[in-house]
Amino acid sequence: MLAEHLPILHVLIPLVGAIVLLTGGVLRPLREVAWGLTMLVVLASAVSAFQLIPRVLSEGRISYALGNWKPPYGIEYAVDSLSLLLILLITSLTVIITLYTRHSIQRDITPNQQPYFYSAYLLFVGGLLGMVTTADIFNLYVFLEIASLSGYALIAIGRRREALLASYNYLMIGTIASTLFLLGIGYLYMITGTLNMQDLQARLEELYGSRTLLVGMAFITLGLSVKMALFPLHTWLPNAYTYAPDAITALMASLTTKVGVYTAFRVFFGVLKPSFLSQVVPLEEIFMLLGALAILGGSLMAIFQNNLKRMLAYSSVAQIGYIVLGLAMLNVSGMMGGLIHIVNHAVVKAGLFLAVGNIIYRTGLEEVDDLNQIAQQMPKTMLAFTVCALALIGVPLTAGFVTKWYLVLGSIEAGRWFLVPVIVVGALLAAVYLWRIIERAYFWSRKGGALTPPAPLSASREGGELGSPSPFTERGQGGEVNPDPPSPTLLPNSEQESQSPPAPKTSEVPLSMLIPTLVMAVLSLALGIFAVLPLNLAERIAKSLLGAE
Amino acid sequence: MNPVINASEPIWAVGSAFLTALLIALTGRWQNLRDLWSPLGALAQFGIVASLVPAVLSGETRTFTLTTPMPGVALYFKVDELGLFFALMASFLWFIASLYSVGYMRALKEHAQTRFFAFYAISLGSAVGIAFAGNLFTLFVFYEMLTLATYPLVVHKQDAEARAKARVYMTYLLGTSIGFQFTAILVIYGISGELNFTKGGFLQGQAPDWLLLSAFLLYIAGIGKSAIMPFHKWLPSAMVAPAPVSALLHAVAVVKAGVFTVLRVVVYVFGVDCLVSLQVAQILPYVAGTTIVVASLIALFQDDLKLRLAYSTISQLSYVVLGAGLLSPLGAMGATLHMVFHGFAKITLFFTAGHIYCATKKTKISQMRGIGKQMPFTMIGFTIGALGMIGLPPASSLWSKWYIGLGALETQHYFALGVLVVSTILNALYFLPIVYSAFFEGGGGVEALTLPSPPSPNTVGEGESQLLPSPDAAGEGSVNLTPPAPLSASREGGEALYSPSPFTERGQGGEVNPETPSPTLPLSAGGESQLLPSSEASGEGQGVRATEKPPTSEVIEFSTPYLTLMTLAICATALGVLVLFVYPHPFLELARRVAGL
């Protein structure tokens, strides 16, 4: 009996869980088990989501009529391969990040507030899952608002006061965007009288010249661009990501914008047809240009950030550019690159944010400049960070490489040669802003150590950062005269111990935080080495979206 | 048709090195056990590679697909003549270098030795991976892995200079490989849908000429490891690494991986016929020839031994590119041979440089007068290596240069021929003076007679600077900002007179200056046989005394077990150069097959 409701279970479970937590929050016993309950809920949601895999792969699109009202009259839920990709991504990442919240969130809220926090958390997840499952465009808007509103609340929880401002800022921009989206839906409804997306697609094709459609699509495109933080409209994102609680940043960075991108895919290829982008309005070119600008602009901004989370936030802006590029190329390879990057970036960026969360949790350090020798203190965290960083740069056999491979192939096939250097330069810029952290974490001497004078060092450090071999060498600190540069801890080493000053013992975060971080690192590699599976799904999606069976 | 056999040897050849790295990391606590793994791993790797020789000579091809990360894009290995050539050299020299590096690291009491040896092993695994890569993707995977694995080795010293240079290193190597090579691979894949290496290439006629030519040029520019100008700057920067790294990686594994990739692309991707029709012979030899001559000219002006060797490497690497770029079978054969023969000679030279540094802390050529009396075996090894650079008997490089020259004659490429002649003269100019002054200059009375006056400013300058790295300076970095000035002033004034290079150090400009402040300089004032002077040991008085005392001619290269080990390693590689001169036949045979003769 349950099996026939499968396409909606994974959405309902978190929503019901949210209500239970909210209403039961007054009860003391529930406060103690809020995390456990949340974990159960997201696990259940994931289990039901994974049962969709064989059905979707064998049957294709599974449709579910809510309340038995037949589509297109009732609200339809449908899981096709594109939805499946997102559903799997959201449910599995949520499970991993929920594990992470257990200890991580304790620094931001009191135990009394936990049920309410997890209630908002589950609403957020349920909203995202609803967006990617529904086949009704107005219903999609409803879930968009559920996810957004709970998202504003989650950001506001951040322990710094700036979090409130960031949340307010996001609330304002986000609401305008949602409203624009809703307006656009209104226009579409006006000319077609339907809200079911399949139905819309069938009816809209003959109306492509209609001015109403153009205006409606303009509103929708603008609203979605804000929601997915497409380059010039990304301004809400850096602050929101910087000040939100660490676990929430990881969750949002990997999922919110992705679901925005999903909606774009859905609207442009599920409500409209690819020909609209290429023939009616030059959206194809506009998106390519914006995507390219996002890659370059976001990466450049990231280079100049000193706050870790803000740097990664700008990097997210850049990475959205890759996905949009893939969308705009309108060929199978490019779209596969974009689709696979939805997954790859979610995993890799979550891993990076979790690793940064670990560092902040253990040391309170948020600035790049403070990270000297952090690898000695937190070797496992930094190992995960390094792997994820390499994956973001796109070193072969990591997730990022697969993305870039298909995007470059796509731009060559589309004859858009100018995109090739953009994609490649984006990777190099990523190397610039991530490598400086790896270099510091492993190869800089600790600050303020007994043997490392801070004042002259900082002078030479600045010289070094410009890339010029500075004339002031740190001889006082060097490895030759003074046989004790704090030994890097990539690997244990014994010959140092007699000479070096007592190095700080490794102090890693609790396992509930470390395991999710390491899982993300492993996934970043796995998605590069065993990319065939997700790529097959992506190819299926790309072919069905482009109508090129 | 030659049989193709699916066999896992290539995986084991690569895997043995990675396994070695793992064992090193796990047993880092027990030094002796840990240092056993590198030679054992190298032997295992060499054994596996060598066991493939008969099969390849009999015309078999061994292939293996490890996994398929993306549809149609596999991690695919294939053993052929060219790959075997490179793998044989890399794994054999790894064995010698692993012994040498144990001696070097222990003699200098270097820090982070576990990390060093582990990444050393990973680098060698990557190099052999490049050798046995069966398609462009696999080659790129190991190419990038090699770049990343050598980074911790280059930055090993972990001071500001090392970090800045390691950054240059990464910028050039990653910049070119991601920027150009990656794009070129995808252009090739986009054109042909094919990635697997095929003898004679697979691109002929697949696309318009302009597209093929730009793909080829992109690819060549993307191989930063071959150090073709203007992408050569990383190699001198990499000299900040410890000598064993410079020796095996930046004279053999990394740079040879670069020229190996060039050969692969020329012979197995584009194919000679295709490149002839693209008129590449009108481009590539000129670029390579310019690199050869310009790098040699720069080398003339280097006083730092390792830097001079580095520029010499840049120049010698372009011989391989030149040979390949001639697009004649004989040229390709010479290029293939030079890849190996230069490797043996250059590793000997770098071993020597590291050995001299270990034993005496000397890094400058101008300090090495009379060093041949203290370290005769080492300097004989150096001499053989130097002959290898010049290409004179009894060094094996004679053969490779011979075939490159024949290739130039065959294609009537007189520019290439001229480059060969000029660079031979230049090579002689910057290597023979070192040999001459090591054996016939300096030492006790001779120096005192010829140069009565200079020692006094020297004494003052160096005596002063010697105060600085003493233990108290360790605490206050600020004091250290001063020494380079008086020191280098006195050095330029005093030593330029009897510098073995006819050019003063002033010409070096920015090249060497970053090196000068290296803390080793003041310690090396005396050239006493005092081993491993630590910072505490060289007190003020002792230092001043040391400069007054003329260098002793006592033989010091066997004075400790570690130094003996290093001397033996030098002798082994030097012997290798000689053996390859006398008996190059197996290599000639393999190279002939690569070139399709």
C-alpha cells in the first residue's frame, strides 16, 4: 500500500516530522531527542527515496495524483530521472549533514531551542524535496516559499549578530525573487489556464510568439536567477553563507542554489522546449555570458577573500556559473557536464564547508591567514579539505574533472570556443584561492611560536604572497640554521621529536563531525573514479530534456 | 600482427611504488625499517619493468584496463617500446637514488623525512604511470599526479624562499597542464573521439590543418614539464628542493616525463606523417633550438652549481624536443636515446652537487676550487657526467647526439645541425672550467701564492656574517635581514678574480639573488673537512679561523657511512654512463623500434 504512495513519501516524511517537532517542542523529553528524531526522519525519507531508483530506471516517469485528482486538473507529483537525481542528492546529503549538526549546532543554539531548529531544518529539507518532486508549477512555488522562509530562519540562527542582517537581506531579495516567479506563473496561467508543467509544455508551444509568455518568462527567469545566485544577482549569497551556522552553510551551499538550478532546468526544458531558448529569445547566449561572468567574477572575488566561509561562498557563485553554462550549451555533452556538476559541486562544496566548520569548531579561526600549520592539529580534517579542494580545482580522478571534461567537450561540440578558456581559467583561479590554504596548513610555520618571531615574518610573508621571492628570507625560522621548523604532520615523523618544540597535540573534532567530512572527501574521489553511474543518469536526463532520444 | 596480451604487470609496476609510499607512511616511526622500503620498492619496480623487456622485444603488446571513470574514457595501460624505455630508466635510477637519498637526508639530519620518502615514491609511481599510460587521459592523470606529488618535495625546506619557489613551480606546471594540455586533449577527443595511443598517430586527415596544428601547439605548450622556453622558469625554481629531488625528479623523472609526453604526442597521437603535412618541422625545431642555445647561455652565468645544472637540463631537454621535431626516424631515435642517456649523466651531476653540499656545505662553483682533491671519486663522476652533457666519449650521450645529428642531416635541417654544434661548444664552456678548477686549481699553497690580497676582505665579510646564524639569531628573525649585503659584496670583489667561470656573478641578476641568502653560505666559508657543521658548531672564532686556513686536500668523501653511500651512488650512475657508451645495443634496438626503423 505504501509503495503506491512512494513518489510523495520522501516529501511528506520531513514535513510531518517538522510539525511533530514544532508542536512537541514544549515537551521536555522531546528536547533531548530532537536530533535523534530528525535523524530518523531524514533516514526514512532517504530510504523511501532510494526505493524510487529501480522504478524510475525501469518505468521512466512515475506520476502520482495527489488526492486522486487526475492530472492536469489535480496536483501531480512526478519523479523522472532529473527529479530522481536531485531527490537522491538531497536526501543523502541531508542524512550526512544531519549527523554533522549534532555537535556542530550546539555552539549556536541552546538545547531548549533544538526542537524548533530541527523543525525549521526539516521544513527546509521538505521544501527542497517538494520542489524537485512536484509536477505542478504553482505547487513548486509553494515549496519554494517553504524552503526559503525556513532558510531565512536557519541563517538567522548564526552566532554572530551579522547573521540577522544577512538573513534580513536574503529575506528581502528572496521575497522579491519569489514574487517575480509567482507573477511569471500568473502570466503563464493567464494564457494557458493550466499549471501542470507537462500540460503547459504542450499548450505553450504554439504561443511562443506571445508577448504575455515573453513577459511571464522574463519574470520567471529573473526570479530564478536570484534564487540560484546567478552572477550579478548573487549579492545575498556571500553574507548568508558566511554568517549562517556552519552545518547550515554546508546544507545550503550544496542544495539551495542547486534546487534553484533544477527549477531553471525544469522550466526551460519541462515547461518550455529547447527551441525557445535558441530561437525565440536569445536566452542561450545570455546564460552563456552570465555563466562565464559568474565563473570569472566569482573566482576572482574568492581570491580576495580572507574569511574562509566567504571565500567558499564566492566560489559557489563561480560554480553555479559552470552549471548554467552546461544548461545553455543545449547539447548532450554540455548538459551532462552541467547536470553532473549539480551533484559534484554539492558534494565537494559540502565537504569544504564541513571541513571549515570543523576548523572553526575546534579553533575558532575563520581567517585564511590564521591557518598556519592547522594540518598538524587537525590532520584528518585537512586531508578531507585537501581532497575536496583538488576536486573543486578539477584534478583528474576527482569529481571536478568529470564536470570540466564534459563542459569543455560540450563547448567544443557547440562551437563556442570562447567558453573553453573560461572554464579552464576558472579551474586555475580555483587553484589559486584554494592552494594558499593548503600551503598555509601544511607548509607555513605556526604563528606566535617561541621560535618564530611574528613581526619580521609578516613582512616577508606579504612579500611572498605576491609571488615574488622576497629578499628577506625567514632565516630565523628556516629549516637549516634552526633545525626545527614545526614538522608537518602529513605523515608522522620521528626524527623531529627530539628537537622541535612541543607541538600541539592533534585535536580533531568529534566523530559525528569528522565522519561526514571524510565521507564527503571519499565521495569527491568516488564521483571522479566511478563517474560512469551518475553520468549514465545524466546522459539519460540530458537526452530526454533536449528531446534527442 | 603483433599479439596483444591483457596482463597486469603495468599496474604492478605503478602500484609497487604507491605501495612503497604506503609502507613508508605506516612505518615512519621506525627510521631504519622505513628507509628500507624505498630501495626494496625500487628493486621490485625495476624487476617488474625489466621482466617486460623480452615480451616487448618479441613484439608483444601488454595492455590493461584498470577502470573506466567516464564512458569511453578508461584508465588504460599499455606497454610499448617507448614507455618501457622511460620506465626502465626511472625505476633503475630510483634504486640508486633511494640509497643516495637515505645518505643525504640522514647526513643533513633533514626534517620530515617520512613525508619526503613517501612522496618520492609516489612521484616515481606517477612517472612509471606516465610511461605505461595507454591513452591521453591516463597520461594526463599521472602527469598531474606527478606535479602534485613533487610539490611537497620542492617546498620541503618550508621557508619563505621554498614556498615562493614552489608556488612558481606549481603555477607553471599546473597552469600549462590545465590551461593548455587539458584543452588540447579535449580538442583531440572532440575531433576524433579517440584517446588511445596508436603508432603512427590517429589524427591524420581528421580535421582541417589549422585545427590540428593549433591542437598540436596547444599540446606542446601544455607540456610544461619539458621546460621549453618560455615555460621553463619552474625548473630553476625547483632547485630549492633537496638534492635527491633535483637529481631524480628534476633531472630524470619529471622533466623526462615532459619530453616523453612530447615524443608520445609526436609519434603516437599526431603521427609523423600528419605533422610533416602540418609543417611542424618549420616550427618545433626552431623553438627547441632557441631554448637550447639561450638556456646554455644563461647557464654560463650561473655560479650556483645546481642552477647551472638546471639551465643545462633545460637546454638538454630541448635536444629531445629538437630530435622529435625533426620528424625524421633518425631524429626520433636520437631523441628517445637522449631521454635516457642524458638522464644517467644528469643524475650523476646532481648527485655530485648534493654530495659536495652534504660534505662541505658548498653550493657555489666559485667555492669549489680544489674540491677534486677532497672528493676525487665524486669529481671523477662529475667529469663523466659533464662529458655526457657535452656529448664526448666515453659518455653515452655521444650516441644520442649522433643520431639527432644524423636526423638533422637526413632532413637537411641545417639550423638544427648548427644548434648542435653551438650548444656543444657552450656545454664545454660551462662544464669544463668546473672540472679544471676542481682538480687543478685551489688547494693549499697555490691559492696563497696567486691571490695574496683577496682573503682579507673575505675574512672580514664572512667573519661578520658568520655571527648571524648563530643560535641567538634563531630567535630573532630581524637580525637575519642584514647579512646578504656585506657578504655578497665581499664575495663579488674577492672571488670573481678566480671564479672558474669567466663571467662574474653580477650578471646573474635576479636569478641567483634569491638563493644567496640561503643560510648555508656563511658556513661554507672554510671548506674545512668539518662535516655537517650545524649552526651551533660554527662559532665565531672557528669560522674566522676556517677562512684563514687553506682548504685541506684530505679525502673526505668516505669519512662517514652516509657520505660513502652517496659516493657509491655517484660511482654507480657514472659507471652507468660509461656502460651505456660501451654497450648501448639494447637501447639502440628499442629506440630503433620506437622510431620505426
